[in-house]
Amino acid sequence: MMNELSKITAEHLRRCAIVYVRQSSTTQVEHNRESAARQYELAERAGRLGWRRDQVKVIDEDLGVSGSGLSERIGFARMTAEVGLGQVGIVLGLEVSRLARNNADWYRLLDLCGLTHTLIGDGDGIYHPGLFNDRLVLGLKGTMSEAELHVLRARLLGGIRNKAARGELHRGLPVGLVRGDADGEVLLHPDESVQAAIHAVFDRFAEFGSARRVWLWFRSQGLRFPLHSNSLVDLRWVAPTYTKIHQVLTNPFYAGVYVYGRTQQTCYLDAGGRIRKRIRQRDREQWPVFIRDHHAGYIDWNTFEANQKRLAQNIRPRPHRSGGAVREGAALLQGLAVCGHCGRRLAVHYSGRFAAPGYHCAGKNIVNGRGEYCLNIGGVQIDAAVAEAFLAALAPAGLEASLQAIEQFDADHETTLAQFRRDVERARYNAQRAERRYRAVDPENRLVARGLEAEWESALLELKTAESELSDREHARPRSLTHEERDAILALGKDLKRIWFAPTTSDRDRKELLRTLLDDVTLRAERDKYNAHLTLRWRGGLFSGVTVPLPHSHPSPIRTADDTIDLLRRLAAHYPDTKIAGILNRQGRTTATGLSFTANRVSSLRTHWEIPCFEPKQQAQDGECMTIEKAARALGIAPSTLHRCLNDGFIAGEQITPGAPWRIRINDELRSRFVESAPEGYVKMFKAMNLLGVSRQTILQRVKRGELKAVHVYRGRAKGIRIQVPAVAPDLFDPLKKTEGVV
């Protein structure tokens, strides 16, 4: 003891003493309070060693933070900074593992303590990191602390994985599944309303094929979904979210499968160089534990895999819901047609002498530097095929299918009513339980009685709300068709075709009639096979396919692209054949046989299409168009300066097509913008930015729009753009202040 006290000098006692308090997790902070108390008592030990009470600092910001180095420890960083500044005489900790669990932090602290002659004290003694023997002992303690962390973690993870391999590891189960009495036993939730809600998710997904549509169905029906967590004692019934519906569809526990290790924790360095942790999903092949038929599920494994495939096919957005007002145009599928390539709603256009309808996708793909529609197809054959399929569906057999769809709708409504009846039954039970608890309390104990009375009233209010919702649903039940109405609907199939093509039937009537059975029509064109495939989605969830032959076109086997010929017509008015060939080659265009362009090939193409050759023009009425080099010589400036003025928008340029040379039109107005010295009232760009309070780009935009006047000074030491700043507006808050011009 005397040897340890001899290490404490007067220099150490003039500095402060730091007591570092840390526990690895919030659970330890909450339950292992004896350890925290022992660490706080180290402040008294510092007093016994000779430090005054006001010199002792307790750093406990890292309570609940691991010392493994993966978490950011604010308290440890503050302690290290004070040690590095030479303000600390001794650092006290209960043991080395409290200071650091990894050698990187530990040896950094030892180096700083050795340089600043700071002592380190723990439950075994006091050490000077600047002395070899003490440094050796502290290094061994740090190594053992890090090894201890590895051994403890390996033991815990080994036990967890071994128990998970048997399917007995207790993890949080999804809603609808509960733990049994036996080890690893998983059972369906005993509440039939919970089971009905889970079954409804899978049944509706089998019908709709989309998690989002299942969620919308729950919302439209006003159904609630069970919610439970570790912090909730009882189940709560809330409005379902899309995330919850998707989790039910993708959780393999509902298929009777026990899995462990679906996620993996990885570490990475953020932009600031700090270690961060994140959770990543593993592929199914990488799951460490996968036990089929482990428990009873809501669906089997084959159904689960089929659901995952359907979800994977829904990466692209599903078609928008049918909507929009029916218009007068002849396009039969207006508002119903969907692009089969990207899923967007198709737009309608009319072309030709007789305004034939057509459909195109508004999503453009960039091809050869231009935007091209991913689908553009005529609508005459498409509308005829859809009308034929529609009339065929209205035949007696098709009407029978429609009647079955109506019956299915009735069954779905009955399912919704059953769920609301369960809600009423649950609310009635809660109200009766609250009443029993209220009546069982001693009337004299008003503190408890008032709370139970409020709980009873709340339960009665929930019961009343549930009964009201059930009553509204029962009154909204769709009316069933009578036998006479069914016979009348079946008889419509005989005369409907004649009514459809009657001159008195308008396009609007046909569209409204079509929407009574069709939800949407997906179009996919196969140009190489000269046909279009239509997928008709009928009301009730049924699908049918129709293949429509497209007219064969007979283009010339060897023909230059039309857009290349159009571009050649524009370029020939301004450039010779050699220059045109270079422009076409830079754009990646080729001849009809796939060769690059030369002057001779451009000349032959012009001759074939009777395009006149280039003839230089002497002088235009509003100025002469020159290249950048010629325009720079005419203005007396460098070409780079002219390029910079063009990029800034200070002057305007002309370009026939992307890749063609820029041309500047020289006239008196342009010449007046380039001066040797700045006129009076023109200031530099930086000063104009300060006076106007805007950016340089904003000033250049105002110059381009003509809101500000500007000149370019090309002589002297201070070259560049000068801006004429208008007079400053009067101060609205000081009417006596006079307006002053800005020089």
C-alpha cells in the first residue's frame, strides 16, 4: 500500500481525479444497481488518496453503453480529452473492463496517461502507465478483458444457436401465434377473431394478388387488425397498416416453419469515420435454422412460396385504379388501358383523316438521344377485340359467371359482418368484466371505485360503438337478386349485340356499359410477331386473354432512318458535306448499310432525296452568323472568353442539333456588349450580388431576360462582366429615408 501511495505526487494532487462509471446495457443499469453503487463509491476512495472533494469528477454519461468499441462513448471521449490536456491526476475505475473492452481504446488511454503522467487505479491497486512493470500489468489486464468479452459472447451465442437448432428458442412470435406449455411449442391464438383476421389476409391475397390491395380492402371495410407487443398485456385492435399486412404475408412462421437468423448485424464506417451497426436481411438459403412443419400454421409451405413469387412480381407499380370521367371520344378503352411493359395508364390520341383512336404510354425511354414511347399502338383493332370479348361475356354463360361474382361479393360481405359480430362480442365481454370488477370493489374505497367506474363507462362506450357499426353494416347489406331479376338479366344477352352497334348508342354509352364489367385492359405489343396481347381484368377478379393481329408493314429493306434524313435537311442549309458527316458520326448515326458517314456518302444521300447543297450566305438582315473562332476575332476577344459568355447566358448562340458547332450572330447590339472600359453606373459582379442580395446565377438569368443591363470589359486588368444595378427602392420601414442611387 505504501508503494502505491508513493506513486502519488504533489503534481498529481494538484490535478483533478476522474471516476469513470459505466455499465454495458440498460438492463444492467436497471437491475445491477450494486455494481453502479460500488463504482460511485470510488469518489470516496479518491478522497482517501488525498484529493479534495471538489477535485473529484464523476463521469457517468456512458451508463448503458457497451465498451466493445462499436458504440460511441461520449463520457470516455471527454475523459480522454482531459487526460490529453494534462488536467487529470488519476483515473479510477472498478476494473479495466469498465474503462474499455477493446485494446484499441485501452492502449490509446494508456499512451495518453503515460505521456501526461496520469495514474490509473482499479480495485487491485494504482498503476503508472509510464513505468514498464505497471504498463505490462495494465496491458495484460486489457488483453484479458477483451478475451473475456469474446468468451462470454461465444458461450451465449452457442447456447442460443443450439437451442434454436431444436426449435425451442423463445423469440417474439407474430400476432396470431402463441407459446404452448411444452418447450418450443407454438399454437394458434385461441381467440377466433384473431384467427379470422389472419385468415382474411391470406384469403384476400389469394383473390387480389397484391399486399396493397389487401390493405385497401381492410380499410374500405373498416376492419381492425390485432396488435400485440412485449409492452402490451392484452391485444389491441387497430386500423391495419400496409407494413403490417406485408409482414403477415412474408413471415414464414404463419406457414408452420420455425426459422432463426433471418437478419444479420453488420458494422460499417460512416462518413465521419465512426463505426455504425445496421440490420440486413439474409437470403433464404443463408438462414442458419429452418425447420418445416414445426407447428400448425395458417397456410402450408407451398402456398407461402407461391405468395412470395406473386409478391416478387409486384415490384413494378400495379395499374392505377380505373377512374376519370367518360368522355365523348371514340376510344373505347379511355381510362381502362394499361401499358403491359411499365404498368402506366395509357393515354389516348386520334390521328388520320377519320380520327382513328390510338393508345400510347406517356413513359418515354431515351433511345439514340431522343425520347420514344415504350408503347404506341392503333386502337381500331384493339377496341374491336375488346368489344367482341365483352359481348361474348354477356352471353347467358357469361352472365351466369357474373351472377356467381355477385354471390361471391355477398359471401365477402358476410365475412366482414362476421368480424364485426366478433368485435361486438369482445366489447360486450370487456364491458361485463369491467362491471364485475366495479361491483366487487369495496364501495368505501372511492379511490379505486372511481377508476373502475371510469373503466366500465369506457367499455360501455366501446360496446355501443361496436353495436352501431354492426347495425350500419347490416343495413348496408347488398340486396339479393330475385328469380325474376335473374331471368331478366339472362334474357338481355339476345338483344345486347344489336343494341351495341345501333346508331343511337353513343360512344359514351358504350364506355359506361363496358365499365360495368371491366376493371382494366393491359396491352402488350409484340412487334416481331405482329400481334398484341390483351389481358382483360373483369369485375370480381377474373382474367381473360385475347391476341389481336396487327397489320403488317412493308418498309424498304435498305433505307436510311427518317430522323437522319430530316436532320440532314436542316444541316444542309448551314454546313458543307464534310462538316455534316462529322456531326452525324458524333451522334452515332450510320447509313442504311451500317457504315459511318463520309462527305461522298452525305452527297449521295442528298442527291437521292433531292436536298440542295450548302451555299454560304454573305450577310443576314439581322447580322452574320459566325463560328466561335470568327466571332471572337470580330469582337476582339479570345475564343475561350466567348465560350464562357455563351455558357453563362450572357450572349445567345445557335446550334442546329446536339454535336453541331455553335454559331454566334454578330450585330450591333452584340458588339455594344463588349467594351474596353465599364460605363458609369456599372459595377462588378460581386458587388452587384451584394447590392441585390441574390446569387450570380440569378443575376445572369435576369440579364438573359432583359431585366438587367450588362457589358463585358475586355481591356485592362479588371476584365469581366459589369452589371448596371438599378436604384435602391425606398425603405418601407423608414419613410423619411431618401432613395439613393447606387454607383
